[in-house]
Amino acid sequence: MRADKLLIYNHAMSEFYALVPAAGFGSRMGGELPKQYLPLAGQPMIFHALNTLCASPEITTVFVVLAPDDTQFHSYDWSRFGDKLQPLYCGGEMRSDTVLNGLIASELEPDDWVLVHDAARPCLTQAQLAKLIAELRDDAVGGILAVPVADTLKRADDRGRIAHTEERAGLWQAQTPQMFRAGLLAQALQQSQRVTDEASAIEAMGLQPKLVLSEPTNFKVTYPQDLLLADLLLAQQGK
């Protein structure tokens, strides 16, 4: 299925939605709390991603997809977001399952845009979000925020030694949000299991998502030391 074979969507009727998969635990962080609920700048970490998405005038609804047995989410006050924030308790075992379940439960129109964003990327800015929407709203496929790889990359052997240096020209580091039509993304995720991001599922259909230049500050909190950097960036952003 090539981009030139995609359905012609009714752009005038399309709406923008966000979906935040938040059913995982984040084992690399350690501790007893799921990573998305770790304290960051006076709020649970997931708050910052939801706050940025809910503040966008382009986005109609923000769906946060939680584990069916999540008891933590409603222990926080989300009233400031009103009805724009909608929790869905249908998360799956893997990220791809959680996103697909969320797409099905949200009952969006096939031609609506969905921006899938990591709960653990708290430093996303309104400018980055607006840029993504502006560059992709008329795109035939969709795309992702990303940054060119800056560091020299080494391929390791099974002894923990350098096997060779990878050529970094043309390599980009994927970020989120990743923005695709709801119908196309659901179809892609049904056909591709165990993908680590939505773009990979779209690529498996023979399509080429667009890379939208982002900034390194939109990084994913993965290890405990990342929390300090995120805290500093949020303070700098006035959050």
C-alpha cells in the first residue's frame, strides 16, 4: 500500500485528537510507583504531557489509556482539564496493544488525526506541538517529531567491545507525538504486532511517514537521573 493509494480524506471534516498510552510500569526507573506517576515539578510526571496536549486549541479531546486495574490516576485532581481529558481503562500488555485498544474505545472517525504521545515526555512544548500539526495536517501519510542523531554510534559485539562504528548520516531519533489518521493507524497496528512506535507499524505497510524537526529537549524520561534534567527544563519553560 503506497502513499498514492491512500484514500482521499475530507480535510475540512477531520478533527485532531491526542492519545497517551499510560498502562506500563517503566521498570528501568525502579521504585514502586509506575513511571508516569513519579513526582516531577510538583505534579505526577504524566500531568505535564497532558497539560501541554489539553492546552492546544487544535486538539478536541485527549484520551489517556490506562491499565484496567489502574487505581492511581483518580487519586490526582484533573478537574482543570474538564471534559477535554478522557481516561480509558483498556490498556494492553504492550504499547502497541494499548494504543490499538485506545483507538477502538475512542470510536474516532477513520479520517480524524490522532497524535500519540508518551506519558514520559513531559517537556513537549506548544511550539513543537503546533509545528507538528501544521506540517502534517495536509500530509497523505502523517509523521513524527524527531531529531537528527548527533552522537557517534558504536555497534557492540557480544563481549561488550566495539564491533564497528555506524554511519550516522541520515539517522534520526524518533520522538512523540506521532501523528496519523485514526483508521490508518488502527489498520497498521492490527497488522503489525510488537512494534515499539506507531511509525514502525505505518512503515510496515510500505508507507513513509514524514520527519518533522524537533528539539532534544523533548526527550523521554527513562532513568532516575532523567528526572533532574526534566525538572530543570520544566522550570525554564515556566511550568
